[in-house]
Amino acid sequence: FFRGSLCFHTMASPASETVPLQFEPFTCRVEVEFWFDLERRKLHEYKDDVSPVAVWGSYATSSHAAIPSFVTLGVDAFGSCNALPFHFPVEGTLVNTNTMEELKRYDRRRLLEDAGAKIWESITTGAWLDNPGALTQFLLLCFADLKSHKFHYCAAFPVLLPAESFRRRGPPLSIAQVFNDQQQRALSEGYQALRGLLPDQTSPLAAAQVSAFVVSLEKATEAVQVHPVSVWKELSGTEDRRVWLAVADPCAAATTAGWPLRNVLFALTHQFELEGTVNVLCYREVPGRHDISHSFAMEVCVSKGRLLKEGATSPPCAGWPADNKLKPVDLSPLMDAEKLSNSSATLNLSLMKWRMLPDLDLQLFENTKCLLIGAGTLGCNVARTLMMWGITRFTFVDYGKVSYSNPVRQTLFDFNDAREGAPKAQAAAQACRRIYPAVQVGSHVLSIPMPGHPVDAKRRAAVSDDVAQLSALIEEADVVFLLTDSRESRWLPTLLCSKHNKLCVNAALGFGGYMVMRHGVRTEAPEQRLGCYFCNEVTAPRDSLSDRTLDQQCTVTRPGVSAMASALAVELMAACLQHPLKGAAPADKEHDDATSLLGLVPHQIRGQVDNFQQHLMYGRAYDKCIACSASVVEAYEKQGFDFVASVLNEPELLEELTGLKAVKEEVDKLLEGDLGDMEAIDDEDEEWEM
């Protein structure tokens, strides 16, 4: 070989002793971002599907002997094959099993043979000449434990095994022993030009297409040139130049070649039916520099006749590590505690989409804002069930304080809340944040103005502010839950929900029973609108809180009833939201076919625990309803707080406004007439009997 202008160096003599060619195996360097991305994809995309998935890794040429050869899988592994500058993409296959047991018994040999067949096909068809990178592949077999955020994996880098191992003739030569400084610069610049890495240059070839290339040295001019590997035959057939098969080498050991060279040697020998020796250059460039001083050249003995065993049509394949051990990865110490809590809390919802409800719209729940009017027994349980559904934006409204009787029944409070007399709304919100830090929960200590609870002049301004604040909260919400413990406290929220056309879910308790219902929203067919809590009432709500005994002051109910009603209230909301018509969904009956993704969407659910029965009921909106009828809503829209204040002081006004009073008077007249007729009949009977 030429070195300088006068010196002529040759490779080792053909008579030199040959030794087995050594290759440094790849190791798999998996970045944390890859595992996080895999976890997300497993949960939301792959689910229980264990079909192989295409992924991409990359490697770079190395110059530090202490750094092993590795293929890196990073955040872009699931994207395209575009590698960073000075890096080379590696095509891979990912198999992610559903259980640890499945991972252990997976047929690794079959997976490796399939990869080897793919490489062999690239060689036999000659496709590798246009894309030498296709000869370097990897397999990643793993199990992702989504509950604990732990992974177990093993990686293989398939290589075709020749019948007789490749051997090196003579010792390797450093690049300085083969090329002078000027030729090394020409080699480096020529390769950069081939890859398109020079300034202001567009890449003519992708990185994978030049992971193997050809270097030629003209004997007459000492000129060094770099070519695609596809021109090997044209360049190697002349006496006026010397050629090297060059491979971008990830290894940095002085006499050991990198793993990609194995399949490239196999492919070159088979493609061009080589017999004898091949000059090989292990090209090692410090990434981002023109320093190739760690590269070395060697002479390798090859023979197409020694590639396949006698009678074989394809070579065997190897690549799994000898110890066959699984490597563990634990992400939990690296995760922010709140993010870990959030991903774990929504795991159950994501798993629903795997098999049972693939069309479940979880984003809809995530975007839903709820208002909980009442933070007592019902309110606490509703809040916890909302969080189970992934609804993290809700607000509590309550005027009371936590008492010592509350914590055992109201699941968001504890002894300290009672001892401090904490406001229920605030204590409930703080408890939700402790349970699930991702929640965006608000609280308002707000009194609900109620009919039959008069408002004097001193309190008028404060009550007016309460009404305005409550109206604003309802207007901002998507769903309103009515969870108070008296009939009259539900009137104003019902009116405001009707005005703002909000989905309102009402839950009420008896001693051994419950009633859960949704109020109707305005639809294109008003006669089809479902009734509200007050549509079956014939009297205006009045003060039911004063002059009551202790058992009447408390919500005395069997302990399990509140949890049942709360759960049904949230499930009714969920079914509505997953229905195409949302809150305007028609009422389903007990024996109807499911109309929502989550099943039936009833109007009312009434249950008793003494006989463990539950019934679905429905009713249309009443045009004389004291809360949701057009006359009441119009009166509020025209008069505002003046109308509310009048009702608070004189609830009977509602009966006059809606015409309910006239209906009652008409009924009374009819009943009196019926009684008179009955007395006349009795007189006639007595006379006849005499």
C-alpha cells in the first residue's frame, strides 16, 4: 500500500498464520424514555396484543476501548429510522408479552430464526447492496408490569453462522500503517460526503446505506476515494487499485471487530462468490470529528464454499446471549410520586379499553367538570367514585362543618376534621388532594337559599351574592350533583340547572331505600323532556328543618344505602356521557336494549335494601312543575333575585305562578262533588232499605 509519496506497504504475507476473527457482541442500551413510551403504548395502543412491533435503535462508531459496543433504544425508537448524525440506525423487532410466564416460555429460537431468514433473504436477493444496514438487526423480548412499572427483557442481535468461521491472516494494522495523514483526511472527508454530513450538503444516502462501504486507493496517484458497497465488483477487478471493505465499527478494541462485520462479510462473500482474502477496514471515527486514528485494517480469509454446510440451503442463526438471563428495569424510583400516582390511578380505566370497552371515551371523562352540591355522606362517596372514573375536575359546595358523628359515615373526613370543626367543603377538597394529587378540586362554603326560610332586609345582599355565586358555579359545570339532605335545598339548584340546561343528577336517601335520577335537559321535542325531582310534587317546598326531633334532624338511614346511591349516581352520569345524545338521552326501561356504551340510561333508579329490589322508573317533565317549568324559569330570568327572594319568603307563590294552585282547587271541588253524590246515594239506599 502507498503511504506518503515513496513508501509502499503491504498487508501481512499470505503465508502468515491465520487466527479466528474475533467479534465483539452488541449490548442493548435501553434509555428510560423508551420504557416510559412502551408503557404508554402498551396501555393505550397494544393492550393485550402481543404481535411483533417494529422499533429502531442506533449505534455509533467508537474510539474508547473501555466503552462496549451497544445499540441504543431511546425516545424515538417507535418512530422512523432516521438516526442522529454520525449514528447508524438498526431495525429491530419488539415482542412485549402479557405475563412474566409467557415471557419465560416464549419461543426465542423461532423468533431468532425468523430474523435470520429475513437477513438471508436480503442477501440472496442482493437487496443488502443498496442497504447494508438491513444486515444488522436486533430482537427485544420483554414483559411490562404496568402495575409496578417494572420491566424484564432480553435482547438478541442475529448473525448468520458460516460453516467455517472467518479467519484473520496476520496481525491487524493501524490506519496510520496503511494511509498517510493526507489520505486519512481524504478518507474521512470522502465518507462524510457520502453520508452528506459536510456543511451545506444534502445527504445523498441514508445512514443505513453507508454502514458498509468501499475504500479504494489508486496506486498511480495515491488518491483515496469512498464508494457505496454496491460497486465492489467494478472496483475490485483491476490491478491498478487496492480496495477495502469498510464497515462503520462500534467496537474500540485494538484487534477485535464490531458485530456488524459478521453479516457483511457473509453477504459480500456470498454475493460475489469470493475465494481467498478480503481487505477489511474497521472504520472508527470519533462522532462529530474527523479523527479516524483508532481505525484498523486486516486481511480476512473468505470462501463462498465454506459458508453453508453440505446440503444446507440457508445458514443457521445465533444472537441470544449465552446466559439467557432476563434483565430487570424498575422505573418507579425514577418517577415523580404524583405522576406515579396518576398513572396507577387510571390503570383500571385504561384496562377497560383492552377487551371490554375498546370504544370507551376516557378523554370525555377527563374533560368533564362536576359540581357537587352537598359534601356529606352522599357528596363524599360521589367524589371518590368520580375519581375512580378519572374525573379530576370537580367542586364541592357546602355550608356545614364536620361534626364528630360525620367521619364514620362520610368517607372524606377524619377525627381531626371533627375536632377542628373544619368546613365540610374545604375538608373534603383537601382529602381528595391527599388521596389523588392530580385532582383539580375546588371548594365553596356557601349556603343554599331555600323556600320557607325567609330572608330579612339585613341578609338580603348576602343571600343575593350566594344565589349569584351558585348560578355561576352551575353555569361553569358540565354535570351537577344534587346531594343535599332536605327537599327545599334542592329547589334553587334545580331551577338554575334548568335555566343553564345542565345535566343534573339527584340522589336522595330514605331509611332503607334510595332514589337516583337525572333531570331532563331541553331537547328539540319539549314534550319528550324528562321530569326533575319536583315534577311529581303538588305542593311548594317549605321549611322542613325547624321544629324537628333529633332523629328527624339527621339523615337516619341504613349504613350501606348512601354508598349504593352515590355509586349509582356517578354510574348514571357515566352512562349518559357515553351516550351519543349525552344528557338528552331518552329514558331506557328495564328490559330495553342498551343504548349507551355502558348499558342502559334510565331516568330514575329506586331501590330498597329490605327486600334487595331495584326498579327503573321514568316520567315526563310537568308543565306546572314548581322548579323546572317554563313559567318558573322565565320568572327567574326576568326578575332575578327578586323572584328568588319572594319564593324564599312565600313559597306559595310558586303554586300560583305555575297554576298548580288552580289545579288543586279544581281537584278539591271535584272531590267535594264526589262526596256529595256519595251522601245522596247513601240516603237513597237507606230509604229503599226501609
